[in-house]
Amino acid sequence: MNEHSPKQHYEPRGPANEVPYKSFVSRFTDATSNIWAENRVLRFMAVCVLAASFVLGYLVLAAMNKQKTIIVPFGQGVEHLYLVGDEPSDAYLVAIARNVAVMPMSA
């Protein structure tokens, strides 16, 4: 084509100008492509939810393993009742034993 020839309309679809891939717009208007894309998105979201469930489950178990429940017997002065690590004081053991022994009689 030189400067003296009339301008020709450019046609992107032709035997010489064949595009080896779909146009960007037809990728979203094709029903089959939309179904496959939706399936990929759903699979990705399912994997994300599963991974988040595993991580949160691990974090809950780790938090529960670090947690302790300490029972304070009622009617006792708390100055003699103490725990050091996993070892309770003798006064604490006596107070808990009294409360456990009295429970069946009070019901």
C-alpha cells in the first residue's frame, strides 16, 4: 500500500490475519467459558475456606492447650491458697477436698 492507493478498511479476521486466540470480549460472552471460569473461582474459594478452617482450628487448639482452669474454693481466705506451676499448696488441696466431701451431703 502506497500513498496514492485508496485507504482500505482493516479487517482483523481474514485468512492472512487469523487471530490464534479468542478476542477479549468473546471470552466473557461465551457461555461455556463463563461456566469454566465460574468453576475455577468456586474451586479456588473452596480451597481458601478449607485452608482458613485448618488454620483457625489449629489456633483454637493451641489457645486451649495454653489455658488453665483454676478452681477457687469458697469460704476460704485466698492468701493461703496458691498454685506454683502445676503444684498447688497444701491449704488449697485441703480446701478442695473439704468442698468435694461436703457436696454430696448438701444435695
